[in-house]
Amino acid sequence: MESLDAGTSISDSAEHAVSTAPPLRSAGPKSSYADFLESLLVTILLALFGTTFVLQAFKIPSQSMEPTLLVGDHLLVNKFIFGGRGAWYEKLLPYRPVRRGDIIVFKFPFDDHPHYVKRVIGLPGDRIRIVNERVLVNGNFLPEPYVVHDPASDDPFADNFPPSDRAFSRFGLRPEWSEQIISSVRNGELIVPADHYFVMGDNRDRSWDSRYWGFVDRRAIMGRPMVIYWSVEATAEDYNDRSLLGAVRGIEDGLVHLSSRTRWDRMLREVH
């Protein structure tokens, strides 16, 4: 931060009084050091505010949202968009509800709560059913131009969902969801509870999503991806090592092959 010049507002009539005052000592190393620390502190506070409330960067490590999002896409996520938590300030700020079709970043409900990215299919109170690979919401087929299917995949819930009996529901499901899913089914449809969402991947037959582990709590939603700020040719195996050392190696490899592996046609592309 720059300091104000203390002499810029002194009028000509006060020149004599100023000249009789003891001369000001020039700023020494301590003053410069204090200014540097102040600037650094302000920068850190602004960065923390931005990543906490406004924007955060994420990268795509899996194929579940292809072709909309590719492995190696780096996203800027808008955290300043969704209301619905009941905070008093939501009426004063430009928040909006989560909508069907929104792509969201959220904390996975189990394990160490890693961040996942999926598309919202069911809102609170919706009735969800899949028949012959097509999704019905409240009895109507959902238009999904973004979805792709892989005939070679072996996805037990790609064709029909939800399961009709507890034995089938245990196939490939999280144990916690296996115990809960049957109680959420009414007349062959899955009912989305209040303050929760049903999400799926666009790469429908290669997505581990709400069919296999359950609903997303509203409190777990971080925000909505806005733009791909960088994209690099990569595979899911490149992101298997999630340790600090693995992250450093990934950054180093990306910088070394920056020009050859960057997908320039995906740079600054909006996410829909």
C-alpha cells in the first residue's frame, strides 16, 4: 500500500511555519518492512475472502462429466451464487436457488469429504425414475442433450432405477445408502427429501453418483463452475496420487509440457 504525501495539502501561507519545524527523517528500513508486511497481510486477507466467499479453483480428475468436462479441465467455481441456507443476507445479495440442470461442486458425504462435480437432476420433493436409460422427473421425461451412454459399460442402474428390492440395491452401493434407498422409494420412484438434491454425471454409464451413494445435502454444495480457465491433456491415472508430493509433481509436469499438452480450444470456455 502506498502512503499519502504529508505535504500535498499545505497552502502557500503556511510555508514559513513548515520551514521552521524540525526536518522529517526519511523512512528507514523498519518503515519499509512494516509497509511490506501490511501489504502482504491485506493480500492474504483478500485472497482468503475470495476463496472463502467468491471464487475457488478446482480440477477435473475423472471421466464422469465427459464430454461437458474433461479430465484435466481446471475450473473457476462461483461460490457466490446459491441461496437457500436461510441466512438473513440472502435477500440483500444476488443469490438464486439451485436449479435442475445446474452443474455443482459439493463435498462428498462420506470418507474425507472430497469435492465432487455433478449435474443436478432432482430437486427437493422431486420423484425420480430411470426407464430404458431415460430419466423421468415427476412423471415427465427430462431433456438431457448433454448425456452420453457407453454401450460397453456394465452399469446396473443405467437402464432402470430405483431398485425394487433390497437384494438388488446392495449391488455396488455404499453400505449407508443401501440401507436407506428402499425407504426413499414410493410407487417405483425415488423421492428427494427436503434440503437435498439428486445428482448424476453426464457420462451416465461411467459416473458414480446419487444412484450409488445417495443425496447431496444443501449444506455440502460449494458453488457452480463458471469457466474453464485452463485445460491440459491428462488421464484419470495422472491424478491418482493426491498427496502433496503428487500435486507438486503434477504441477511440474504440467509446466514442462505446457505448450504441447494445453487444450487451447477449451481455454476460457463457459461451463453449462
